[in-house]
Amino acid sequence: MVDHFEFEILDLGVWRGASRGRASASMVLWLLGGSLLFRGLIAWQLPPGFDEAYYFLYTQHLDWSYFDHPLMVALTSGVGIWLTGHVSPLTLRLGSLLLFTGSTGLLYLTARRLFGAKVGWLTAAIASIAPLFFFSFGLLAAPDSALIFFWSAVLFVAADEFFPVGKPYRPTYRLAVIGVLLGLASLSKYHGFVLGLSLIGFCLASAAYRRALRSPWLAVGLLGYGLTLLPLLVWNAQHEWISFAFHLSKRFDGGRAGGFRLSQLLGVWLAEVGFLFPTIGLPLWWVSLRTLWQRVRPQKREPSRQTLAQAFLLWMGLPIALGFTLLGGFTQIYPAWPAPGLWTLLPLLALTAASWSQTTVRRWLTGTGAFVGALLLFALLHVSLGTLQRPSQYAILGGAIAPEADPTTALIDVVQLRRQLQASPAVSDAIAAADFWVTNEFWLSGYVDMAISPLTAAPVTAFTEDPRGHALWFNPISRLGQRALFLSIADFDQAQIQAEYQPYFSQFTLIDAIALERGGATTETVFVYSVGQLVAPYPYPYP
């Protein structure tokens, strides 16, 4: 059924097939527009997360690369701020919002190229409603937003390269384009290196595509890949390869000591299914593993175009999806790590769903989409207004969760913090006299910088054993004798904070304690200290 539909849309002389293709494209455009508006609403109201606030600091310290990520996250996080001149959660996320729209469109075109318009439409629909992709790529400021855009671009160009219509495969200039796109994916996140190896594996596994590895165009592609990676490589060469040391060694020290645990692996897998949403996560894994089993069995005949296309998606998606899931049995992983692989496998699920009845597909997609949408809006109302908080003027049935027991209160409303800092005369005067700001956590410094950036150009740093990029951005010795403000929050013992940091400054005096509220109740208290001059350099653990 799917193959028949595919040949209909590829034959331009068949009006019915072309009409279906145009209808599918129109539906996808409406889908992309609706998804952008919905994600934009959440991005407007949701306070920035810890990592997002930290990535804002990247935009204030533009460089060729960074301690824990390549440069692309600085560009995608900064584009909305630079275009609007306004610092807010929405402008910080604007790049991610737009890139996900493009990524979904590219994945649609890839699935359409491989399996036809109907599968392309279903792929775009699934991608738009799965919460894992929604948050990993399409909403929050993160390296994954640029990664999945260039990743999807690689899939699209590779599908065009390896699956020509009606003729045998011959290597073309697209191999050079793929090399540059792989470089851009690697400048977004280190997952891009694995995608390149997966592509080589796909070519090696099929006699029809091994000629690509002998093509002069591959050499051009490798040259483009290397040139694109120069910012990452040159920066790391100048900084003792600190990024690779962090990701390949320090990041997993604790995990190695713990060994493999099946229960931990099961928990990681269940979390993936939950973040995908069970009606998507369970069938996606089932279809992917079933397709893998079908492909590894001995074949009695030459593989068909559809069989090769399925093998292509498995090679592009499973190394990341399965690899990081298995890694979860050894160490803690984040749900976004296997997400690019799962994203790549979506057309396989869509291919299977294309054989279902129209009623079944409609109920599956609309039911999942409606439930996920309602759940997200309900959660957003609580995060922004405190609808489940007790007390809160917006509480439903009096609320149920005290602010101190609610993990969502850890997200700091930077716009409210900015207003409160301006409203305090003592703090306003201190801001004007300060040369720089200090916090006790690297992520907290991001929140502070977002709040004060429209008020002062003074830089913000963190004195902590885990300073991340601050150890490269801030030279304490050059700041000796300069005046500072110190900001902390009530989550930390303020007596301990003062005892720990007093030796580095000439004084440590509380200026003001600023209450941040949600629903009329205090959810966080921010302490602003005048610490006078820096009298001793803080000993960063690196470089």
C-alpha cells in the first residue's frame, strides 16, 4: 500500500498522486505553524531553566568554542536577544523555536523522499506532539536545537543522495554538502561525530553504496568537514583540549565506579518512553527493534528500495538511541542524549502507521496530541501562577504543594528579579558602583546576568568548585582591587556562604533580601551583599 502510494507521488504525470502531495505539504505547513505558536506561548511564560541561564552567559562571552559545548549554542541562544535588544525567556528561546520548525520540515521531506507523502506527514505529526522532542529541541535554549537542525539536514541531503528515483546510485556533489553539514552538527553538539560514523557504517554495509567511500566527492566532503570543525579544534588546542577531557573523562567518573545495573537501565528506558509519551515511545521502540530484526536476518533476494531506506534510518538512529540508552545502565544520562537517534527513527513508526486505518491514526494522533497539550498547559499554569501551590491566589481547590516542597520554584523569574533589583534603592545605588558580580554557583550566575544585563554592563562570575566556563572567562588576579556585589539565594545557608567567601573580599555586608513571589506567596529569597574589593584571587580548579 505504501509503495503504491509512493510511486504515485513520484510520477509527476499522475494528477492524483501530485494532488495528495500538495495536500500533504499544506497540512504540514499548518502543523508547523500551530506547533510554533503553541511552543511560543510556553516559551513566553516559562522561566528559564538552569542550563538555559548558563547558556545566556555564552552570549555575553562570544568565542570560537566553550568549556562544555561548541559555539553553536551561543549563536542560537543569542539571536533573539540580538535581534530584539531585549533579554527575556522568550528572546533567549527564539532560535530554538525557529530551528525546530525547520528541523521538523526537513524530517518531513526526508520521510517523504524515502516512503512517500503520507509517511512524511505522519512523521511530522508525531515529531510535533512528542514531549521529548518538544523540550529537547523545540522550546528550551540548548545545543540540541542546532544539533537536530543540522542532523535533519544531513538526513535530508543523504536521502536525496543515496535514494535517486529510477536510476542506480552514483556519488554526487551532495557528499561534499553532507561533510559541511556534519561539521555544523558537530559544532552544535558532539553527537555529530557519531552521526558521521553511522553514515560511513551504512555505506560499508551495502555493496550499492560502498562506491561513495571511493568517490572524489567524499574527499571534498572530508575537507569541508575538517574546515568547518576548525573553530572547535583550534580553541581546544589553545586550552589543553579541555572540552574533550570534560566530556570523555570527568563526566563519567562516577558512573564507571558504579558498574552496570539492569534496574538503572530499565529506569532510563522507562523515562525515555515517558518523555516520548507511552503511545509514541512504546510503538517507536517496538517498530525500530522489529525492523532491525528483519534487516539482520539473512535475505534471500536483493534488498528493495524500501528495505534500504529502513536500513539507512536504522544506521542513522540506533547507534545514538540504543547506545545512550545502554549507557544509562552505567551512569546517569539526560533524556536529550538519545533523542536525536529516536528522532531519526520516527519515519519507521510513521511507515507502520501508514498501513493502519484512517480512524485508528486519527484517534491515535489527536488523542495523544490533545492529552499532551492539555498536560503541558496545566503544568505551565502551575509553574507561572502556582495553581497547585498552597498558598497561592490562583490555587485550584486551595492548592496542595508548599513552595519549599515544590521543585518548580527553583526556576527563577529573571524579569521579576530585574524589577525587584530596580525597586530597591540600596541595590540600585550598589549596582551603579560595582565593577563585577559574584555568585556561588555557575548556573545561578546565568540568572543574575539575565536579570542585570539591561541595567549594567558589569560581568557576572561564579566562585565555585564547578565553575564551567567561568574559569576561562574570568581572571580573578586581574580583578584584584575592583568592587563587587555578591548574590546568593535562600537555598544555601547564608552563614556558611559568608564564612566561605569572606576571605576573598574586603567586607561582606547584606544590602537587601529580595522576595520573589508566585501567586502572591514568596517562593525564593535573593540576598544581595556588598563585598567591597576583591582582595584574594579565587582558586579555580582549571585550566
